Amino acid sequence: MSALTGLVANSSVNSCLSPTSLIGLTNSSQSIDGPIKTWTSNICSAAPCSNQTLATVVNTLVNGCQKEITGLSGSDNVDPNTLASEVTPLVQQYYPTVRKVVCLQDNNNNCLVQTLQNIETVTGPLTVNNISNIIQMTMLSGLPSNVTCTNCTKAAYNIINTDVPSIVSDASPAIQSTCGSSFTDGATPSGISVDSNSSSQNNNNGGTTLLASGLSASALAIISAIFTLV
């Protein structure tokens, strides 16, 4: 909790990642649509996080969540400084891709929110309480093509396939089988745009760019996971 409090209190983090927008998720029985809609609106209209801000996010979480990290790793010898130095470049590398996917719009409707709402037509309301069970259920039974094969998911696939092709390369045959060969042709669907403030504060060094903070990575996972369900 102290780590999250530290992130909320940091003006740079709050400006580009808007963690305060997700306070509504503390109501664990409420649909996540509303808070996610507010969050995407705020982060996509803000300037992107700088590399320095992303490093601050990683350091704050790693040092503030040592107990949880130790529990997940099964080791008491996790050095937070070493872990932060390993994770930070990854966060800085993939952040632009995550942000582009999170800020996709289909005819001025945010794609992440639209995708969540499409899933809810099959599963019922997605809440903090039930989302893990729903993910397990959909992994077993899959989702219908009108949820998985949309303009939004195609646009997300295009971005991920361009920026990080290794994530979706193995899934491509199954995706084509379910959604058709045109789904992976790289063409941008009609009505799709990226609604984001492109004024970057990042100091790129010409190679790979940035990555995903914990909040953004979680959001991307919701859409990326769809490619494993087809």
C-alpha cells in the first residue's frame, strides 16, 4: 500500500499514468468498465511517461512490495536494486507499444473499454472479484468471434506484431483460422485511430524505446490474452 501511495503522490507518475483514476476498482463488486474508461481517457490525453518516470515507478514498486516479490519468487535473497535494474529497461522498452494499444479508438470509442464491454456480453460484468475466474473460464471455453475478431483486436494485433512480433507469432495460424487471413494482413481497419498525446518526454537512444509500467501492462494483457483464446 505504501508503494501505491508513493506513486499517487508523485506528480510525474500521476500525470502520465493517472493511478488515481483507478480508485474505483477498490469497489471489488463493481464493473471495471467505468474506472478503466476514466483511466484510458486521462493517460491518452497526457504526455507519455519519461524514462526517468518509468524508472521511478519500477523502483517504488520493487522497494515497496518486497514482501510480495519475495513470496512470488520463493526466495529470501531478492535484491530490490538488482531486480529494479533488470526490470526497468524492459518497462522502458515496451511502454510505447502498451500505450498505443491502450489508446486505440474505434470511431472515437476506446478499444480497451469496447473490448471489455464485448467480453461482458458473454461473461456478465467483469469485476475485481470475478475477473480471475472469468479468465479461467474463457481459457477453457474460448470467446465467440464477434468478441475476438473485431476492428479493435485487429488493430491491437497490428501494433503488437509490428513492435513485438514474438508475442503473437505463435498464435497467428490459430488467429487466421478463427478470424480469417485478412485479420493478419497488416491493414488498418476503417475507423481505427490512436487517440494519444504524442508529445514525448522520453530521451530515446535510437535503439529500442520504452516499456510498460504495471498499470499499463495489466491493461495490455487484457487485449493480448484474447489472441490465446481464438
